[in-house]
Amino acid sequence: MSWVEIVSAVLGLSCVFLAGRGSKYNFWVGYVYNIFLFMLFWSSHLYSAMLIQPVAFGINLYGHWRWTHPREDERNSAGDLRIGKMALWQWVNAFTVVVLCGALWAKALIWLPQRWPDIFAPDPSPWLDSYVLMATLTAQFLSARKYWECWIVWLIVNCANIALYISSGLYIMPIVSLLYLGNGIWSLVSWKRKFNRDE
């Protein structure tokens, strides 16, 4: 257990707590959280989880803009970005992208340590690591768009992360993911109520 893992846990819990309550300040915490996770996952050889952080940083920037600059037709009664709902075709597209990109990246995770063993240690769970990466990117993008279904994807991601972190020898992050899971259930119900109210 390292101080980086401890700080990452505190930042992560703060970020999802704020996001679940619809606070735009979750993005400011998220920026720092991305930096600490990058360091944590590099030291744990979880390269997918590490490489997701610069991408997640970009998605955070996009989400921060979307949440604070909604178009007139996207505003709720309080003037904030209204919570949205995904169409069936969006679910199909998201699932297809996760399956295809997850398989390609898993192959890359297996190949990289073989090609450059001095740089990349073998990933302890390349397939799980890869699919968690793709599902996390999907959940973050849906969060940035403020679709209430993002919490369904986050629940799947958190369950997978618990298994991934345990297999990688991390101690605090599985507990953090369990807390994320509880927050995700609460946020799913809360956002759905707000969606129904604003519809």
C-alpha cells in the first residue's frame, strides 16, 4: 500500500460523490485524480488503466464544458444541463465499440511485453484490463453527456475493477470500488428520478 494509492482513493471517492449529486466540481477533482491514477497504475503494471488517464482527462474537459455550457434546449428548470437518456442505437453502438476495441487492445497488451520486455512487464489480467478500460471510457463519455444510464455502465466497471485490483495486489482500491458501487446504485436511482422529473 502506498501514499499514492491512499490519495487516489480519497480523490476518487470525492469525485464520484460529487458526480452522483450532479455537481460540476467533480471535474476539478477528477483532473487531479487522473494524475494520481496514472502514477498508481504505472507502478502496478496495469497499462490499460494507466493509459486511460490522459484520455479520461480529455473526456473530463469535454464533460466540464458540456455541463457548464448547455444549449438552451438542453437546460432543466434550474438552468443546468438536463439529464438525458440513451436511445437503443446508442446502446448497440457502445456495446459494439467496447467488444471490438477491447479485443484489439487485449491483444496489444499481450504483445507489448513480448516486443519490449525491458519497458513493459506482463499485464496480470490483459483481457479483463482491456475490457475494463473500454467500459470505463464508455461510462466516462456517457457521464460527460449526462446520460443517466452512465451509472449502469459504472456499476459493471466497478464490479470488474474489484476483481482486477485484487488480482493485481492492490489493497485499498478494491474497497474504494466497493464504495463506488454503493454510490453508483444511489446515483442511478437519483439521476433516474431527476430525469423523470425534468422530462
